[in-house]
Amino acid sequence: MAKLIDVEERDIDYIFGKNKPYRLDVYQRDYRWSDSKDYKIVSQLLWDIELRFENNLKVNKRNNIVELPEILSDVSANFKAYFLNTIMLNEQDGDIFIVDGQQRLTTILLILIKLYHIGKNNIVSNIINVEKILGEKIYEEDKAGIKHFKISNIDRNKIISKIFHEEEIKDEDINNITQSNLVNNYAVISKYFDKYFANSKNEFDSVKYNYYIYNLTEKVLIIEQVIKHKEDVAMIFETANDRGKSLESHEVLKGMLLGVLEGEEKEVCNTIWNNALTTFFDIDGNYKNVDEFFRTYFRAKYADNRSQYDSFAGKYHRNLLSNEKIINDLDRNNPNKIKSFIENEFLYFYKTYIEIFKIAKEETNIWVGSNYANDRGQQALLILSALNYNDSEKSQKIALIAKKVDQLFTIAKLTGFYDNNAQQQEYHNINREIRGKRASEINEIFTNLIVKHLNKQGLPVNSYEEIFQYTYFQSAKNDGRFTKYILARIDHYLADLLSEQSFAKQESLYEITHSGNKPVNGFHTEHIFAFNDKIMNEFTDEKGEYDENLFLTERNRLGAVILLKGNENIRLSNWIYKRKRKSYSDSGFIWNRILTDSINKASINSCNDDIKEHFKSYLPNEKGLLDKEVIEERQKLLFKIIKRIYS
């Protein structure tokens, strides 16, 4: 039976002594090792090598050995080896490709470079030949004197060159996570070795250095697996990396897809893929959103029910082997399909996905921004579901679906018929129903599904228009973060209507709703009716006695709550309305200023919308209080505005 893989035990001398650089196949383009807070993987490698090396020195080092031949003989004969794990290689057309293991090889290259620098900066009579023993393992030099580093890749050559030549690396040189980790890990390695080779007098210990170099190059061993035939590379890589935590799903997915391509087609698609990773990296300085994009995309295009939706939660790439629709669309026996997917659908939809979040964060569309503020991440799923490749209705669909998602969430919240689990299930239905449909169809489908959903939750309406009856909104109450959202959304509407300034226009909806942990600069809800005896005594039962339940119910109705910035709500504390009124007037929110008659009269006069006829301000009564009947009037006005926004 023909062998798929040749396996040999190799030392660093052999691995880095080859006369050709290692190239990185599409499978592992990113250098991910880093000394994170949770696991210092680079430092751990250094410590592990040190532990075996120090033990070798203690047990085997012959006293007073300082000459290089004796040191080399001592290490070769007496030092025990340290096993550094496995690498997987494939040779194609004379080039050697790293299929798996580039993380440790790249880290060893950085270690060799640092040791090279130490040797060059500490020339003494009995030091090793740094250029030969280390330099020849770091780079190959062509006839023109150009150095080609032993691990060669366009993503990292510039950074490795700067590290090797000890040149300044600027922020603009760092464009992806590979480059960031190269710089950070070299700093870790440098700090470690600068300390390690200093003796008790803080002098360079050349004997220890020589021992370490010989130990590293001869006694640090790697199992080299060489895949014999290039057509087996994708299969072996996929099997080797689909267990444990070695690679993220998008990395395995890349190997599964690009592994079936060859030559120029592979490089073209690899460039598209890596450009995508760079784009994601530029957003958050990591790749956490890459897997989230693929989960969202595959769910949008292939999940018809909850079970299929959940199948993309973990190692979603396995659906390429089990989901019949995906197997057909991404048929790995047909490289043309893979090439077409990378060059068309992948490119279009990942850019759209990023565009959606850009619109959300910058709030260039109020509906998209609203869902972002309310953590309605499913809007991206539904937008991708509705869109077709190069969709002529793209902008229209983004705005429409965002509006419908906000309507579904907000109306359910305000009417008291919101159930998170029920809405999650509804998203699965909507995802299936609107997939690839035209905008006009989507509008009707989504609207009908909103009505059916609210029906199932107990709201007795037969059409979307029937929802907007005051009786269904009459009990709308304070609801934590959502209250901040709806009041900010109302103020945003009023600011546009009256051409007035408002914090709701100056700050994003997301900042307003998510800034509760900022006492000074955050936004907080304020109950107009405070815990004050004079106020509480106004809420009595039929016997004229204080009715705590009535007070709490009325106090928490949406019409009795406003937004304030900073610690103003704490400062006002349990004041009565007369003392609070000035702060409300100066609060920067139009909804508060309507209450206190502090809206610019010119803004009111120039407004052509008849809703202004319902604006009503309130003076304190003879007790300095706000009459409790005001709550109902404010609640009705809120409903009129909400109806304008959401109907």
C-alpha cells in the first residue's frame, strides 16, 4: 500500500538548514501565537526549553568546559532531547509548503533571530560562529545579496526583515494579526533572553550562551511529516485540524475550500480571503467577527429551522460535509464552484456584513442603529437572507428589514407582549420566508409575520394597523435599558420635527442605552414622581389612604419617566417637581422640555406637523407638585408619537 505521509525525527539544524525557504500554503496564513492573559504560549515554550536545558546543564555539564569543541561534544553525547511536537509539510514543484505547524516554526525563527542579535552584539573570543550556526538558519542569501527568510510569506517578510535588521516598526506597518503577533512575540523573546544570558554580575555569559545554542539546534526535536502527494493535502489537513482547539472554524473552512484549488486560481482566491481577514482585523484588532460572519451567512442562506440554525453554532464548517444544499453549492469536487463562491458571493456578502455594522455604529440609518442599540444582532442574519448576489435592491432591503426588526421588537415591548424565546423562534421563520425575495414581497411577509407573532403572544389584532390602539399601549412602563432607547428614539424624532438640538442627535442610540455604568457622562432614567412623602400621599385608595401599589404602578408608567445625562437624577433625588423643573428644562432632551414649556417658540411655530397641537407643558400646583393626572396625558402623547414612528 502506498504511503500517504513520510515521518522522520528532525532537529532544528535540519529543519532550518534546508536550502529553500518554507512557504505557507493557504491553510495557515496567520500567525496566532501570543502571550495572552490566559495562556502565555510563547513564554511557556521558552520556559519548557529552559527547564530541560537547565536540567541538562546541572546533570551533564562538565566543570570548566569553555572551549567550543568540548561544549559541542558534551551536548551531543550527554544532553537529553526536548520534543517540540509535529509539523506537516508538502513539496510542490520544488517548493516546500508548511501545511501545519507554522506557529511553532515561526516562533523558533524569532528565537533564532534574537539569539543571532545577542551573538552579534557580544563578540568574544570563545563565542560560536554566529553567522554560520544561526545566520544560515534564519535566511538564504541570493547572488544579489538579498536575504530570503526561512519562512517566507508576503504577509510577514517586511516585519521579519525589520526585526532582523533592528529597524523601527511603526504603527502603520501593522495591518493584520500576524504582523502584530510577530512584533509582540519578538518583544517577549527579547526580554526573556536579555535577562537569561546575564550572570550574577550582569555580564554576558558566553559559555551558557554557547551551550544553549548547541542544545537548541541539536537537542530540540520536531517530528516532520511530509505529505507525499499534493492531492492528499486538503484531506489530511482537514482531518488533522478538525479536532481539539488547534484552529478556528474559519481557518479550517479556508483549507477545505481553497485546498481544492491550484496554481493561480488558489493565489487569487487566497488574496481575496486574506484581504477579508485584514478588513475584519482593522475593525477590532482581531478576527472574532470572521467566524460570526460565516455563521450568519450560512444560517441566512441554508438554515430553514431551529435545528439547522443551531448546527452552525459551533464548528459550522462541518456542514460542508453534512448539509445537502451546501454540499451542492460548495461542491469541493468542482473547483469552479469554489472559485466562483470566493470571487463572488463571499466577497459581496462579507463586505455587506461589515457595511451593516458600519451603518449601525455610525447610525447613518436610524433603524439599523436602533437594532444595534437594542442588541438585535439578528438583523444582519435577516438582511443577508433577503439579499441576492449583487442585489439591485440592496439599500432598500437593508433599510426595510432593519425597520421591520425594530417594529417587531419595540411594539412587543411597549404592548407588554415581548417574549425573547418566542422572538428568536420567529426569526427562524422570517429568515426562511424572506430569503432572496423582492423588497415588496418582504414588506408584506414581514408585516404579516409581526401580526401573527403578536397574535400568538395574546394581542387580539387582525392587521398591522389594528395594533396602534391606545388601549394596547396604555400600560407601557419603565423597562430598564429599553426605556432609555424608546425615550431617545422619541427625542430623535422630535429633534428632526422641530429642528431642535437634542442629546439624542448628538449621541448615538447605542451610547445612550449602554452608558448606564458611567455616572458622570452616561445617560440615566429619572422618575418624575420621586419617593417623597408629599408626592406619595397624593396616591390614595377609596378610603383616602396611601396606596403603595397605585403609586408604584403610576410612577413606573412610561409617561412618568424621562432621560437625564450624568448624575443629575441622583442629585435631584427625591425632590418635588417645583425644584426639579429647572433641571428638566436644561436637560438637553426635547421630551423633558415639552413638559416644562421650554421649547423654542419659533421652532414650534415653524413646525407644520399638527402633532404640536398635543404638546402640553405643566406648572407645579399649589403644593409644588406635578398633578398625578399628568401621567395619563403624557402617556397618550407618547403613544401619538410612537404611532407616527412605528405605524
